[in-house]
Amino acid sequence: MNHVLPEPEDWSCFLQNFMQGKVVFGSWYQHVTAWWEKKQTYSNLHYMFYEDLIEDSGQEINRLCSFLGLSPTAEQKEHVRDKAKFDNMKQNKMTNFSSVQTMNHSVSPFLRKGTIGDWKNHFTVSQNEQFDEDYENKMKNSALCFRTEI
């Protein structure tokens, strides 16, 4: 869907390239662990995880407000909670990239489903085992933990 990026191969080839860091922006593992390490010494970084936002958006909004030093009203927090809902973001041109000319939304929308655990519909059992092993190996020295379920 992104005209700037090369045409992707099939899922199996992409997964192998992803695990090897042979994708346009390089290794995802290096990217996320480097920023996680930077967060430990740089106080102006705040991590939010989609699964946490879906599970308890109120708590995550409170954590964000605390990080930003803000004290919004309950009404203002509810407004943020509403705007951060996946279906609302999917319709918002500021978040769905529909106004970006290099994105071809007739191929696929930028924001697809917003469904936690959808990876199970794409990975075979073998691919999942291979990815889990690769993830475990490359993330073993990091305290960063991702959830795939709620």
C-alpha cells in the first residue's frame, strides 16, 4: 500500500526477512530495544502499549497525564479516551494516513483491524515456533516485554 516501499513478497518470505532485519528500516529488535534503553536514561520518553490501552484506557490516560504533568478534568479525559478508540482513529484523516499520497488505501487501509491477537490468523504453528525462538534469543537481554493477549 506504500508506494515508497518495495513490493512485499509472500508472508513467509517477509517473516524471514523481518527476523533477519532485512526490511526497509532494518531490525525491529534493534529499534525497539535501543529506544527502551534510551528511555532508562532519558526522562522525556513515555512508552504506551496498545494492549494496555485497550485493557484499561483510563489508567493509561492517567499515566500519560502524569508523565506530561497535566491535570485534565474527567470530561477532558473522556474526550481523549473517545478520540483514541481504534474505530475513531481509523476514520480520522490525521491518524489513518488517507491524505498521504504515497499510501494506496485501495490495497489496504493503514489501520486495519485493531484486534489484539490477530497474528494467530497469519502465522502457521511452525512460523509461530520459529518467531518465538527468534524473539526469545534477540530480546533475552532486554527488560522490554510485549503482550500478545489480554
